[in-house]
Amino acid sequence: MTAAAASPGALPRRSVWQRTRDSRTAYLFLLPALLVMAIITFYPLVFQVWMSFTDYGLTNLRYNAPAPNFVGLQNYQRILDNNIVLPNFDFLRILVFNLFWALSNVAFHLVIGVVVALVLNIEGLRFKRFYRAIYILPVVIPPIIVATVWRNLFDPQYGAINQILSGVAGILFKAPPVTLDWLNQPNPIVALGPFILPLAYFALLAANVWLGWPLNSVVATGALQSIPRDLYEAAEMDGAGWLQKFRTVTLPFLRPAMLPYAIYGFIITFNLFYLSYFMSGGGPFGQTELLVTIAYRLVSEQHLYAVAAAFAIFEFFILLGITLITNRLGKATARYDA
């Protein structure tokens, strides 16, 4: 006889079938959502995995076409061997640039977002709601318009960026007009093995920083407003200065909100398609290509559906690994009330 059964008042252990029968209503409510998810999410994922092990091509798109041939890991091997007919394709270089692109953008988004949220959280600051409404505007602008506007801003002859730099350089140093070709300068700023950083990277970075920090600021604002004022008052009574209050009170409350959002922002930026594709076109010489733009080119330009599927699988596992490691090291999903 077990201790649970021996103790008076202990409930008898129910079987799996009994628990399932009692949860029947809940399962019925979940069923429509599960069916939709199965059709629009799980089936395409499974189909994509299967496709990556075949030679699925343009001819296989017909409804009465023969089944593609099973080729095993050949598509994955082609990617690692750079055996793909795309100009300037180098998987390792693109992967390194993609990782640095996402990491650097998230760092700027996070720092600027938190700083702006701290400034707008100062008591007595007027027009807070107006400022918060204004800085969220970049998020609602269609991406293609954002990419087009920023591409024109960096135009070497008529762009506002070069004209501003020309004005500043002319006034301060009597220098000639600046004619930087931001998006097409062929010589990279940094070239260390597979790590190549062209001038176009900084143009893309400026556009995406302008676009990405507002949402970080919104998340940080929500976290800041949840901090009890009593904690600041207690810290002041202990003689804590601004920096100590930020380190001991503000930062611990910001961390549970900002760290998961930073991971989410990394994934979004890692897969950010439209800036690289529409603003720089992946140039110069493919130096600003991302994995997602390469996957798109494999489908739209080369019609290599199976290779594109393998490419997407690679990207999935890269992001999964980064997310698990970051979550493990940063404890992004840890509970703070335990």
C-alpha cells in the first residue's frame, strides 16, 4: 500500500483515459486550431523537409508530374561546397555576415530603445504621450517604402546623406563635396577571412536601426512602468545614486522583458528580407546577401526548389541552436517568482 493510498482523504489516482475523457471539451475547442495549424504550418514544414532530400524542380510543379528522385544529402552538400550557380555565392561568408548583421542590429535596437524609454519615463517630462506616438511611426510604414526611401537617401549624387556630409565637411574643413557610393562601393571596409564588411552594411544598419528601436522602447517602457516606486524610495533612503538605482532596481526589472524580446528581435533581423533585397540588392558583389535572400533567389531565379528547401533547413537549425544557447546562457524564459 502506498503512502498516498494510506493517508486519509487522499484522492485515488485517475487513469490516462479518465483524464482524457474529462478533458474532452477542452480538446474539442482546440481541434479547429489544430486542424488549421496542421494544414498551413505543419504540412508545409514536413513537405519542405522531404523536398530537401529530393531533386524537386520546376517540372515537378505540374499536378501530374512524376515524383522527384530521392538524392539524400546531396542538396546540403552542394550548399556546403558552394556548388550553386549564384554570383558570388559563399555559404560561410554569407553566414558570418548574417550573424554579425543580426547581432549588431539587435545591440543598437536594445541600447537605443532602453535609453529612450528611460528618458521618456522621467517624471514631469511634458508631452510624453506625443513623443511615444511619434517614435512608433516607423513601424507602421510599409517595408518596401522604407527600403526605397533609404536607398534614395544614400544615393551618391542626389541623396540627403551625402549632401549633409558635404555641408558639414565644407563648413568645418573646406573639403570638397562627399560622393560616397554607399550601396555600391566595391572595396569592403573590413576583410578578415570570411568576415567581410562593406560600406553598404552601414547604410543598411542605419535604416534598420531607425526602424527597429521603437518596438524595443515600447517593451522597455512597459517594463519600466511596472517597477514599484517603493523600491526606488527604499534605494534612495539607503543612499543609492542614479547608477546604483539603475543597476539594483531598474535593470533586474528590465531583464525579464528585454531579453526574450532581444532573442525575438535577433530572429526577425536574421531573416530580414526586404532591406537587403530592395535597398542594396545584396550588393556589392553579394557582400550584403543574407541567407533568406539567397533562399529566395534559389527559388525565384534558379527554380532550385529542393536546394532552397535544404537552405531553409540549414537556416532553421542555425536559429534554433542560437536560440537554445542564448536561452540557456541568459535564462530568458526563467521564472522570477520561484
